[in-house]
Amino acid sequence: MKKTLLVVAALLFPTLLAAQTEIVVWHAYRGGEKTAFEKVVNNYNASQKNIKVSALAVPYDAFADKITAAVPRGKGPDIFIYAQDRLGGWVAAGNTIEPIDFYLDKKLTDRYIPSTMQAMTFRKTVYGLPLNYKVITMVYNKALVKTPPKTTGELVKLAKSLTNSSSGRFGLAYWYPNWYYHAILFNGFGGGVFNAAGKPIVNTQGNVQATNLMMKWMTQDKIVPLEPSTALVTSLFNEGKAAIVFSGPWFLEEISPKVQWGLAPLPTIDEAGGKPMRPWISVEGVYIAAPSKHKEQAFEFAKYLTDTPAAKIMALEGSQQPANRLVYSDAQVAANPVLKAFRTQLDTGVPMPNVPEMTMMWSPVTTAMNAIVKKASTPAAAFNAAQKEVEANIAKLKK
Amino acid sequence: MASPAPQLEPAHDGTPSRTPAPPRRASGAGRIAVGVLLAALLAVGVMHWLDVRRSASRSQGAEAEATIVVARAAADVAAKLGGEGEGIAPAMTAWAQSQPSVKAYRVINIDSRSLEASTFPADQQEGAPPRRLARPEKPLYDLGQTLRTNVETNAEEQTTGNPEFTVERQASGDVLVAAPFKVDGAVTGFAQILATPVAPKSTAPPLWRALAFIAAPFLVVLGLTFFVRNNTILFIAGLVLLLATIWLHATEKGASYGLATAAVLLFVFVGGGYAGRTSSALLEHRQAYWYIAPAIIGMLLLVFFPFFYGIILSFTRQNIYTANQPLTELWIGAKNYVDIITDVNIFRNTPAGRQINYGNFYWTLFFTILWTVANVAIGVAVGLVLALVLNTKNLRFKALYRVLLILPWAVPNYITALIWKGMFHQQFGVINQVIQIFGGDPISWFEKPATSFAAVVTTNGWLSFPFMMVVSLGALQSIPGDLYEAARVDGATRWQQFRSITLPSLKPALIPAIILSVVWTFNMFNIIYLVSAGEPAGSTEILITQAYKIAFEQYRYGYAAAYSTVIFAILLIYGIFQNRATRATESIA
């Protein structure tokens, strides 16, 4: 008798499940971010009966390649979350990301911070809903810095007074040869790596000026350590040997509890006529996989995920910076100094390019930056060489 | 194996005195005839199949061309009326009456997301046009977006690379064509028509032609067997006939070279008797082959499949944009190899004078060889000296020293690499601090190729000496002590003992170790990638790190595959050469 009941139950169970649509989400969150994300997923599953979302955490290192390989062959998830820098490449490769313009209306797009929406747009078509963003800002040691500098003039003056290179103390530390960090100056001087039409502009005048300023800090003012890396910057800051660091939210998790730190917007650049430093905005987008069979339902979940209640959970419990504009008027979120600081910094940010050619940029510009900081080449010559190489590589790829 | 041409027995080779061929094997002449038949079947068959496909797609293209013109006309009607509004539907109805081939049409405006006019039955379910597009109709909207993007990208880049029309073939044989329309210079929508194509004229070559080409050389060789008694002449005649057949049949000469090569190989394999020998060996040692079958299958899946896939990839131009296209469409022949080998721009002129172009293949090859030789030399020298020291009789704490000296080998090499990278830091690194203690100036290690090379070789030297030490130590302990005793009695000096006894006795152990070590060092990815990362300016890149950069930073998969194949070829040549050299030493020892 029992056996028959079991068989009947087993037969019934799948049919009960079949009424629900299952949406698979791939993400690369870990730790607190993952916990907050899963809480949002569980809330969604509890809030309605038609759609069941299951989230799968994929290791970050393998994530992009897994998407590239699996999604176009229909073996991937219904939704995946990734920063916008690969967006153009996936669209160009085809059958990876579904355009979602059709689902959008003004009410929906208005709830996101405009620059994050811009990051999700490629060739005038929107491909994802912005979830969270990351920008570089100024982190300072409160014991060493009483009032954070507002201009580069103040920064250099303050940093000089705090620098003593023989004992390994520096007023400012950041990974300046890495041009993701250095882009705060590139963009501040009106430079960058791509123009509005998506053509490479590595050797533009703004980039040369920006790099000259960085080299002045390194060789003349001597306020930054030589050969920096993330590990060096972190250990200097944790030992109280670096007063100011330019870095993003990922840096905050690494700060030792002994250090009293504060956040302030990046200073304005006197050398560029008082224009602000402009960090790159990298936006995690929620994308619907093109081969998904449940795009409608997937979009419903994407909407929920980027809505205000979900954004609040991810901001307060996951320490993420939501791209949702409305959540910042929430009392608890507004009271959070970290969220507020990044939100302020975001206003001077520039979305990181999402054109497919972006991947071609990394290696040549890194080589140029290394040649410059090693004084093996002048900024103008190094950027000219990089520009030529990028143009050649793009030409080879398009052939 | 059953004889494929029993009617040819006995052999017509005119030498009846020779021992007859084993009964279950084809004679020489029979093999040649069958070889010609099979090779012609392969080459002509594939060529015919390609021809049929090509002509089919050509005639489809011609049909589509005609239908695109009709779709354009439909788009023009909509464009004249501004692309939206009540006027569209009647104008389209009037237009369609003059177009007998059009079965259905629809006009979609993507700016207002509306269906302006439609005679598709499926479109009527959500209500009669004009109306807003419903959710299930998203693909239509996306189609419009794609067309708009393509038109705009083409205008921007001044190309015609992106299709400005879409053509879909229905199961019924009709074609569905969409053409965008512009209002005030911007694409605002598109017209899509379903039309019956004009009956295509078949240009496919007839099957009998291919069959004739397959049969002809076979029949000629068969005939020749009655007159020609010499198998060598018959073989050459078969080869010439085969090539002539392929040449005469080929409609596109360029594509036939690969097939001709394959056909000749097949002909030699069958006609030369290799096929018969292979199959009889397989039959004779059936049991043995069954035993190794699991290993062969495993090797096929895990080693040979990826290997051959890589080689095939190296003949294509696959990259990040084309990763989803079939490889046959990306075939570019040996172009990647030609590009690599003919990349002779070793120097480039800059305002600062002539500089070495470090990204160049030959520089990287030179550096890789320099890197390999330096590392193996250091490894062997340091390892041998330490082994000799440890081999001292009655040395106290010998076991302890041995463990300590093997330690660098036991630590995972990427950890060692990162530690050394830290030690070479310009400001905080321990090496520069030691230099400063002695009054020197700190060195920026990764600023010049020479210092950067010194840094990576030091790191790898640290990693490679323990292996050589262990190998030498083992060999040293197996040298009998009485050899030295006899040498001493004869009055040989220490140096003479080392030259004449120690070194020759170490040779059989050291040479395989050196061969292995050369291959490891040649492809020592971790140390270069983690310590110098190719700095400065890619000058300390070795071939394998360069291949990685091409594949995963420039995303040129085909080119990177060719680069890897070249690395494999270099190591293969080295391996063959070494094998000979080793055999020589073995025979001396």
C-alpha cells in the first residue's frame, strides 16, 4: 500500500513542478554578496508561484569563458550577471545576449542611474538591466589625514608632508601603472581609449597630459611608491604607511580592522583646469541569454532583481552599490556613508567602454604604461606605439 | 580481408616462378586498380557533393536577389508615407495587387513599436493593424533593431559588411524577406514580404558525369593490367590517371589541391599494399589490439582529439567574433603559418633609433632558446656541484642538507615565482636592499631586457637545480669506489679522476634528465608569466606565453593555434634530433 502511494506521489510530483517555469541564473558572487543575492532569489521564489529561480555561483575566473562557450550552444542559463566590458564582444559573437529594448518603457528605465543604463547600451540597443556598479574613489587613513584633499594641489602638498621614502611611507598609493586605475586621470583630462564612435584614441592629447601628471607625482614629487601592485598598496595602507589610496569597493574588504578609514570623492585636477578625476564605472548587468526558452519569465525576474526592495537588500546586506536610483532615497541606505560616498563618486564617472575591441586594448596599453613608468619611453611615443598596435590588431580581427 | 578483385587472380606480373602471394590478399595489379577506384571515389565524390551544394546556394541566392527587389519596393511604399499612420495599409493593399508573387506582407515601425499593416494570418490574432506590437511579437521588433544597427554601422564604417536584408526560406519553398525603410535619414521600420520565388534553374552537374569520372580511371587501369606486366609502371600509370581525372573533373581548381593530396595518399595506402598489411596485422594480433583498445580510446579522446582539433584550428581565422561559425567557413589554408614564418620585421625604426621589435616571432624564438640553454646550464652546473659536495664521504647531517636542498623543488612553482617577484621589487625587494647595504644603487629589475632576463633565470635556476642534483647524486652513488682507488694507485689527480671516471659514468643518467629539462624549460609558462610578465615591452616573452597572449588577450584563436603548432614542431624536431644523439651516446657507453 505504502509503495503504491509512493509511486503515485512520484508520478504526481513532476506534474506539480511542471506548472512552474524554472529560471536558471549564473552569477559570480561570493561571501556576503552571494548571501544577499540568494536572499533576493528566495524572496522572489516565495513571492509568487509561477517562476522558480535557481541561482548558481560560478567561479569568476572561468565565468566569461563559460558564457562564451555554453550560451550560444543553448547549454547555458536563462540569465547571467556580468560586467559590461564583455557585452560588445558577446553581441558581436551572436546568439548570446538577448536585446531587451522591446520590454523597456520609460518608467522602467527611469529607475536606474542614467550612466549605468548607458553602460548596458551597445550600438543604440539595450541588452541588460543594470544591477550594481563599481567605481574607484579615495580611501584615506583618518589617523593621518584630517581633511581629505579636494584638489590635486592640496593632494600633492599633503602627500609630500606624509611621505618618507627611506622608511617606506607614502602620502598616496594606488596601482597607477595599471590603466584601469590610471583612467581616473585619462578621463579627467578628456582622454580615454575609445571615442564616441568606438575608434581607438590611445595617443590622444588628454592621455599624454594625464600621464605626464602621474609621472610628475612619481619622479618629481615622489609621493607614490615605485612598482605598486594591489598587494603592495593593501599592505602599505594596513600598516599605516600609505595615507591615501585610490581604489574601489573591493579594497574595503581588505582593510585591516586596526585602520580607521574614510571615503571622499577623488580630487579635482588643477592641471586640467579644475576638472574632476573621472573613474570608470563598471556595471554588472543582468542579461537574458538569447537561446533561453523562457525570456518573458526571465525578464520578470530581472525586473524584480533590479527593483528597489531587492536593491536595498543587496546594498545593506551585500555591501554592493545598486544601479537603482530610487533606493538611495531610502533612509537606511542614505545613512550609510560608504554607499553615499560611492554614489557621489559615480556622478563624475564614465562608463567603461563596452565595445568588443576593448579586449584588444588591455595588452598594448599595459605595455605602454610599463614602458612609461620604467622611463623606457615618453608617454607620447609609448601611446603612439600602442595606438598603432591596437589598430593593427583590430584590423587583423576584422579581416 | 576478402580479396576485392578476385577476377584478377592469378597475378599478371609475369613471374610465375616467384612464390605466389598469400591467397587471401589482392595481387599487386588488383590493389592498384582498387586503389585508383577508391581514391577517385573519394576525390570526385567530394567534389561533386561540393558542386551540388554550391549550385544550390547560388540558385537560392539568385532567387533571393529578385525577392529583395520586391521587398525594397514594399519598403519604399511605406517610407513615402512616413513609415506610420492610417495611410499605410491602403497604400500597401494597392501595391500588393500589382505584385503577383507576393503572398503576404507586413509593415512594422520600430520607433512606435507598431504593426502598421499586415496580411499575415498570424498577425491578426492580436488584433487588426495598425496596433502596437504584442509581447510574443518581440522577434519582429528585434529584427527591425538588427536591420537598423546594420544599416547604421555600414554607413559609419563605410562598408557593406553587415546584411541590410534578411532572407528566410520557408519549408513551403517560399521566401520571407525583410527590408528596412528610412524616414528623414534614419531607419524607423521595415517591410517584410512572403513571396514565391521564380523557379530556380538547376545548374548542378549531373550525377552520371561524376560516376563516369570515377569509373573511367578504374576501367583504364583494369585494361592496362592485361598489357602491362610491371607493377611499378602500372602504379605510376594509376597515379597519373588519378591526378588527370581529378584535374579534369575539378570545376574550382583551388579547392581541389587538398582533395588531390588526400586521394593520392589513399591511393598509395591501398595501391602500395599498406592497407592489406595493416588489416592483416590487425587480424593477426587481434587479441593484442583488444587489450590496448581502452588505452587507445582514452588517448584518442584526451590527447589526439584536442591535438588534431588544434591543428585544424590553426588553418582557420577563428577569433572572438567568429567563434560561433563553422570552421569550414573560416578556412584560410596555411596563411597563419606563412604570417608567422615570414614575420621578419625584427627591427623597427623609431625616433629614438632602430629598436628590436620584441613582439616578433624570431626574437621570441631566440629568447626562448637563450632562456632554455641558460636555465639548463645553470641547473646542471649547480646541481652537479651540490651533488658532488653531498657525495663527500662521512659528511655529517647529510640527510638534513639533502632535504633542505630538495625543498625548492617541493614548493609549488607559482608560489616560488611570486616570492621571487617580491624579492625583485625595486623599493621593497630584499635583493635591492642587500645591494643598498653594500652601497649600491637599487636596480629596477624589469626595466631592461638584460636585468629582467637575469631575474627570471635566477628564479628558474632556483627551481631547476634540485632535480639535477637528485639525478646526479643517484648516479654518483652507483659509481664503484674501486675505480677511484685504481686511479689513485696509478697516480691520477683529482681533476683527472673527475674527467675520466665521474663524468663518463654520469652521462647515461644526466643526458635523459637534460632532454627532459630542455622540454620543461622551453614551455616554462609560470615563471615568465608571473615573474617578468614579458616586461619590458614583451622582450622576455617565451613562445608559450606569447601564444597565450595571442589567444586570450588578442582573441585570435586560429593564429594562436598555428603558433602552438609551430612550438610543437620545434620540440618535435628537437626530440628527433636528441633521440639520434642519445642513441649515439648509448652505443659508445
